Amino acid sequence: MYKKIVAVVIGSILVGSGINAFLVPNHLIDGGMIGIGLIVKYIWGYQTGLTIICLSIPLYIIAFLYFRPYFYNSLHGLLLSSFFIDLLSPLRYVFSFPILISSILGGFFVGTGIGIMLKYETSTGGTDLLAQFISRIVTLNVGIIIFLIDGLVILIGSKTIGLNASLYSAVTIFAVGIATSLLTIKKEAL
């Protein structure tokens, strides 16, 4: 129990740091609900974390009604990561890295935070929940569904952030995937 709490706190701090120190200063996005929250922030200026919570409400209602384990294992991750995304927003003005470095570092920070949470059977929820729902209906792997959702978010976001930032955002998603995968590799695979 304590390990899970520590994992959620550390993971959430890493996610919030990665978004604010590296992605937002360069108008980059991540995939999934975080990416949608960032798009909303870039268009209307709303707080990213609060937006993520609001947009996740329908998914959490479905999870509560039909997939209670998903609901309980990700609600605290959603709330804490969203809290730290908004709390750590002053980091946007602290660092100034080139866009390629920012896309890689931001991806590794976010991916490491997500990976730590997944390792302790919790998550930030969002479109990960949606992918788990979809995988129960169609015969696609959850990872492939998440990848498709992330690609769709970047495609939609390209209208807001432009082609150049969209290409670097794809690098971010790749870095997130690598960091998350490295932390969630099963011991048998080693």
C-alpha cells in the first residue's frame, strides 16, 4: 500500500515536471488525455490538469459502472498527476532547452512517471482506460490501441501546434513509450 502511494506521488511529480519543464515551453503535446489537455491549454488557456480531470469524468463513470478494478486503480493517479501538472506550472519559465532535447527529455520524464505508476498497478487513467475498454470489444492489443489514440491526438493537435511541433511531439510519444516500456518489462523477459 505504501509503495503504491509513493509510486503515485513520484510518478505524478515526474509527469508534471516533464510536461511543464519541457513540453509546454515548446508547445509540444503528448498523446492521450494529457495531449488533449495540452491542446485545450494552447487554444483557450485553461489549466491542463483540471482539463484532464474534466475530460476524464465520462470514462470514470463508465469504469465505475462496468470495470471497477480499473476505476479504483487509476482514480488516485489521475487526481494526483493532474494536481502536480497544475502545481508545477511555474517550471515552464525555469528551463529553456532546444525543441529536440525538450521533446526527448519531456517524453522520458512523462514515460518514467507513467512507468513507475504502472509498475505498481496504478495509472493516470484517461485514454488508457478508454484503450482498455476498447480492447475488451475488439481483438487489438491495448498498446496498439493507445498508440493509435496517441497518433490521433497528435494529428488533431497539429492544427493547433503546427507541423514542426507535431513532428517533435511524435518524438515525445516515442520517448514516453521507451521509458514506460523499460520500467514495465516483466522479469521473465530479462
